[in-house]
Amino acid sequence: MSGELIAAAAESCHLSTGGCGFPAPGAEIFFFDEIAKFTIGQTEFAVTKPMILLWLAVVVVVGFFVLAFRKAKVVPGRVQGLAEYGYFFVRDGIARDTIGKEGDRFVPLLFSFFFFIWMNNLWGIIPFAQIPVTSKFAIPVAFAAIVYLAWVPLGVKRQGLLPFFKGMTMPRDVPKVMYVLLIPIEILSNFIVRPFTHAVRLFANMFAGHMLLATFSIAAWYLFPVNLFSEPSGVAVIGLLGSAASTVVTVALTGFEMGIQALQAYVFTLLAAVYLSDSVNAH
């Protein structure tokens, strides 16, 4: 969440001070000032906190697995065992179960998606980072575009242009007269709505989770009485109870968000495998 927003709520805006409404967080907590700028050709680029966290996620994920497997042993240690479990989870639980016998070909892509997205989700609950990078819509859109540009050309290559589009738009065992209605719907569903919802599902969950955490964190500050012993007892008690309740909810939501972060990385990767399966395995 935005440290500036928390600071403002803590320093100058409390329920007990009067004349100050609750500083509810808005879309501004997802925007960050430029840290640096640079120009390549005629294009100007700005470095922001989410960009740094995105690249740091690359370093963390690659660094962990390089560390785990640089001296691989037949009997793995704790770090290698954990890394192997992650690999087998993606290979057996996603690639092979969804795509079938050819799933192993796509393990590197799916493996990278799962752990990279998970790490970028986790930034939302890590102190000083406190922003899930995937709550920036451009990031899930880029991930979904990679998947889209993988499964559509692959389907055309493996099945042929007409058989692939026929399989995606003309379900079997349907009266031919229904194709007039079904073909436009299937084109819209498979080639337009599918990549859009693939991106939105990840973005919306991370956006909403971050907004909830920010709201209850600020509420804990806002409700806490600044002058505990000099304020009327009723106001102080109400403020303390409200602040304590908001703190408990924040902690509970943080734990819940950890599960959602892993789940959304899994769902995105699983859907990517489903789409790749459509290309490899004709309907």
C-alpha cells in the first residue's frame, strides 16, 4: 500500500481530531512517481517502483532456482527438495494433467509463468514493497498476450489453418443450422474474450486484494485515538476497539491474500495450459 497515504492518515487525520473524514484509498495508491528517466532513440522511458519490483522478481526467482540446482544431489537437501517439488507440481499437476503426453514440452513456459507471477503477487504483502505488480493492468495483459501469441500460431501450425479454426468455432454434434449463431459466438469467445478475461482475472483479484488491505490498514490508524488519556472515555474506547478490529482484519486479510496470490498464479498458469492443449490436441 502507499506509504504516503498511511503517513497522512497517521499524522493529520484521526477520528478523534474531528473535522476529518476517513481518507479512503482510491486509484492513486496504484500510481507511483518516477524514480528515473532515460531515452532510447525518440522514446522516453520512466523507471517506477513497480518496474523495479518486476525486475527484482526475475532476480529472486532465477536466483532461487540457480541456488537450488547449482550443486544438485541425488538425495536433495531442503532447498533443492523445495525447488524440485515446485517443478514437479507444475510438470505433473498442470502440464501433463492438462495437455497430456506432450505437456513436457511446455513445462519451461508454464513453470516460468507460475513462479514469476506468484513472486509479483507476493510483493503486495512484503514490507517496503507492498504493491502487487500484477495489480497494474499492463502486466497481466502482457502475460496474456504471450500466451495468446503462443497457442494460436501453434494451433495453426499443428492442425492447419482451417482445421484449427473449424475446431475452435464449430462444435461437433450440433445441427448445422446452429452454426450461423455459434460461429460468431465462438470466435468472440475464443479469440477475443478469452485473452481479455485471462488478463482481467489476475489483475482484478490483485487489485481488489490490495485495496482491501490498504483500506483496513488506514482504518486502524484513523480510528486509533491520538490523545488516548485526554480524550473522552467513550471516544477513546470506540477508537481503540475500532482500531483493534481493523488491525485483526488486516492480519486476517494478509493471510487470506497469501492464499489468493498463490491461487491466482496457479489459475493463470492452468488456463495457459488449457489454451495450449487446444492447440496441441484437436477437438
